Amino acid sequence: MKADYKKYILNFKRPSGTSRGVLTEKETWFIILQENGKRGIGECGILRTLSVDDRPDYEEKLKWVCDNIHLGEEKLWQELIEFPSIQFGVEMAFRSLEGESPYLLFPSAFTKGDKNIPINGLVWMGDEQFMKQQIEEKLQQGFNCIKLKIGAIDFQKELDLLAYIRAYIRADTIEIRVDANGAFSTNKALYNIIQLSEFKIHSIEQPIKKKQHDSMAELCLNTPIPIALDEELIGVFGSEKKKALLQKIKPQYIILKPSLVGGFRGTQEWITIAEALGIGWWVTSALESNVGLNAIAQWTFLQNNPMPQGLGTGGLYTNNFEAPLEVVNGTLHYNSGLAWQVNL
């Protein structure tokens, strides 16, 4: 078996705002396997400044993986415990190599185009007019669940946007999720959440910054809006530490990005623990290219979670790879009649 890696820069169609800043490009890496005339592709979707494996030795570790690919998927996954995005790339590459094609990792009714995955429509931060425009587009596209990034513009303006939505869209028609990306201070978080609750919000992601476990636990206990942990899960290794975190904070939901929590295996471990504790969950992408998004979507479909998933990011880039993934009436559809075009 031969293994190589390659860097690829994805360019946003429009600068995309979060509470951590504005994104214009997204770095990603690919592990490419070749054996007996077959090819396997795995995406290592690192998010600089957020991923726990954003380290100076990241490329060196990729080279080590390629030099030691003979160790096999199981051994490599164990050796990469501190590099969750590379864990995911390794898992994906091996599954891709074994597939009928490099992009058919988990055959199902989804990959046949018979069933779709409900997803939320993502509304990026920006000025009020831009956010209104995005909201209108998502409603026209048939979404019944939209997710708003909040915390970057004036909070009152964000409340006004929610009032604008709820003025003519009932809560039983459109579900609203908000993602604060840790933007609220601990002393104002509950007050802000109480104000948000007026608009019948489904959930709020990561209202305060990670690693404030006592404050987050108190918020989860007293919140009028269900709280979903996101960044809080990054860098928590081992089932005992994962269980201890969820038992301490007792969130209503967790949000799982395979690139940030150790691929399919790491995601499954979180799901098993959360379900045992009565905590809900959904899966979302971490701004991967269509190669990574495809793998996440195919795996997620098999989990039979009816909640809208966060898998609608395929159209963000000017130079994404052509793929059979389409957004149709607020769902992710796999159009098997469309061809993949991946130049790696």
C-alpha cells in the first residue's frame, strides 16, 4: 500500500463571520491511499485556532502516518489520539479504499438517492441586512430548521432579527437554533438566554467559552432554552473523561463534528455515552470539502437520528469539488446521477 498527503485551500464565496472572526479561506489536508489499482481518499479537516490538533507538528504527523500506513487503521487510530482530524482522515481513507468507489463509503438508501437527510440552513453573521437576506433565502429553499450564528453584532440587533423571523413564522413551522460560539460572558449569559427564549428557540450552542464547567453546569440547570455543547467536547480524550464531562455539565444536547472529536469512532463513543445519560445529539460538518462532507453524511444517515443535522455547508466555496450532494427542500440529497470531480 502506498500513502501520500496533500494540502488544499478552500476559498469562501463570501467572507463568513463567526464570533471568532471572519473566514475567507479554509485549509484542509488529504490522505491518499493506493493499492492494487484502487484509490482511497480521506480528508483531515483541521480548523485552525479551534482544532486541538492545530499544532506546529501537524504536517510532520501526516508524513508519519503515510510512512507507517502499514500499521493499519486500528493501530494508527490509537497512535493519533491527540490528532482527531487525522484520525478521521485515516478512517475515511481506509473505508474509501475498501469501497466500490472512493466516494461510496457507507452504501444505503441515502447513497441510492431514495432517502434524504434533514438539515438545518446556516445563517452566517454579518450586518442586519445580510442576515435578513440569508434568512429569506433559507425559507425559500424549504428549510424548516435554521441555525443563526450570533454574538458578533450588537445583541439587540440579533434579538430584532429573531423578532423579524417570528413576526410571520410560527415556532411550529420553523425551528430556530442559535450558535453563540462562546460569545456570552458568564455573568450575562443567563440574562441573554432568557431574552432569546421569548422567540421559542430550539437550542443554543456553546453560550459561554469552553472549560468553564461550573458556570456551564449552572447554565444548563437553569436555562429556559436547551443548551448544546460544541467546542466543549474538543480535546476530551477517553471514554471516562467524556462521561465525567457530561455528568458534570448535564447539557440537553451535544453537537458532534467528526473532524474535531476523532472521526466515526470518536463520534460514536460520544453518542453512546450521551444516550446512556439521556442527552440528545446531532452531527455537523466542520467546514470540510465535499469529500469529507460526503463521508460524514453517509455515516450519519446510518445513525437513524431524525433531527435536522448540520450538513449543509457544501456550497460555501468557490473551489469545492463537484459532488452528487445537493440541498433539496431543506434536506441533503445524494444525486447518484451526478459525477464526482476531484483533482487531487
